[in-house]
Amino acid sequence: MADVGEDFVREREALRATLALVGPDAPTACGCWTTTDLAVHVAGGEVAWAAPNAPFRLLVGHGVRLDRLAPLNDRSLVRYRRRHGFVWALQRLEREPPALHLHGSVATVSLLEMWAHHEDVLRANDVGCCTSAVRLGPVLEVLTRYHRRFLTGRGVRVASTGHAWFTPAVTEVDVSGDEADLARWLSGRGGLGSLSVAGTEQAVRVVADATLGL
């Protein structure tokens, strides 16, 4: 198993442990979802050995935006919630993860999925920070590829200490900071407040006001 696959497994277990800690009716930072909704959504992506899910993660890993599929995801969650609940989701997450989620760009998007939804639970509940210590470099590669049009169009350079994750042909705004804070911003789970931002006031304001996410 590649390193990113190992990180995915570790973050998946960390999310499962946090869900078990806060229980089925806790809030999340993912809209109106409860922890049951979030748990069923995550576990539902693993049914049928992840065969229905993996092709979409492969597309996301290559930067293909799937915004139009959001209603389909919502209908899928409603369908699963009619038949399954919190206990079912945790029991599934206790099993070995699907092999399709362990390799290549699918593993990277799977890591992003687990990390981002773990952030959704952690941010909404006073249970401390994640201690899985996964490497977020691959996640930032996916996120900057996914938001390439936005970053290019607004001339946004994204960098952490010693590494530039995205550099446009013309830089108007330079955003840098901790990898976790960059990932939070690019996944729509945090603003620019925890990052270092350089650029003209107008250019920075446009970037700050943009809505990012997956």
C-alpha cells in the first residue's frame, strides 16, 4: 500500500473514533448534517467494494469538477438514511477499507474525503484537534488542481514553507501558511485569516470573498 493509502486508513480510523466519541446526534460543520448523516454518507461510499464510487474520485483526482452531481449525492444520502443509521456506518468503518480506495489518485481523494469530513465533525464539537498526523501534501495537490481555474483566473499562488503548490503565470495574490490551514481554506472549511496573504487590497478582497469547497 502506498503512503497515501496508509494515511487514508489512519484518517479513516481517526474519523470513526471521533464519530463514536461524539455520538449520532451531534452537529457537524457540513450544512445541516448531523453526525449520523455524515457517517452514513462516508460509509455509503464504500458499499459494493466502492465500485460505484471510485470512478468519480478518479475524476476529482484529475481536477474534473463534479458540482452538478451534488443533487445526486443528496438523493443517495436520503436513500441510505432510510435503511441505515449510525451503528451501521460505524460498523462498516470498522471493516477493512475497499481496495479501490487504497491506490493512486483515488486514494488521495479518499484521504481528502476523510480528512475534510473529520474537520467537519471536529469544528462543530469541542473535542480537540485531530492527531492522525497524516501528510496533506497529496491533498493540496488535488485541491489546487480542482480549483485551478479559480487560482489561475485570480492569479493566486499557493505555498507552504519550502514548497509552492500552485503558481500562476501572473501572481496577483500570494497565499501561504501551514498545509492544514491551506487545505481548510481550499476545501471551504476555513478562511484566509490563519494564512499569510500578500497582494493589492482589491485582489485580496476578491479572493477572500470567493466561496471554495468541494
